[in-house]
Amino acid sequence: MQPSTGQKSAREEILEARRAYPHAMDEGDTEALDDMLDDGFTLTHMTGYVQPKAEWPAQMRESRFVYHSIDEKNTTLDIESDTAHLAIRTVTDATVYGTRANWLLGLPTDYARKGDTWGTVRPAATPW
């Protein structure tokens, strides 16, 4: 989870957390990802499978998900008090279960503030 500095706006904090997220994915840094993800985190894949927090980083460590680069195309962000909804489109170069491709992903993602941190709660991958 991304700590709040008290000096930044919620928008800046969430966008900073968002930038750290794909960087950790590209680096395969599952420890950093674990810190960024809310305890209630789930990832909904394009197939509709809802993956729990512990499973996704474990599969990254097993090289089932290998992220090579993530190119963000556009982003919108709506914030309401201690929750936020970010919608982003990416071209994600990834190897998923042995198949490498440039995945065109829409990633609507919910964020929640707990104390002085913003955590990623529910991204849902959709093709675009």
C-alpha cells in the first residue's frame, strides 16, 4: 500500500501508487506488490476468473505470469472520500501460462484508503 505523506493530494497519491504497481509487475517484485495490494484484493482475469491476493504473486514467482512491459494508453480517476476508481487502458507485453503476447487490457481498478495508505482492491482485466 502506498503511504500518504499529508503533502500530496489523494489524486497524486493514487497515481503514484498506480505507477509503482506496473513497475513491480515488470520487475517480478512480488513483495512490493504484496505491500501495495489491499488485504481484500482480488484480480479478475479476462476469462472471468477471480483470483485471490495470495495466488497471483505466487503464480508470478512460478513464472506463470511474466510481465515484460506495460504501456499505459489513457487513464481516468474518480475519487470519493476514502475510495477511488481508476480506469486505464494498457498494452501489456506478458507471458501468461507460456504464451507471450501484447495484451490490450482495460483495467478498471478500485482503490481504498485505510489510515494513511491507498491499497489496490479490485482490478478487472478486460480486452479493448
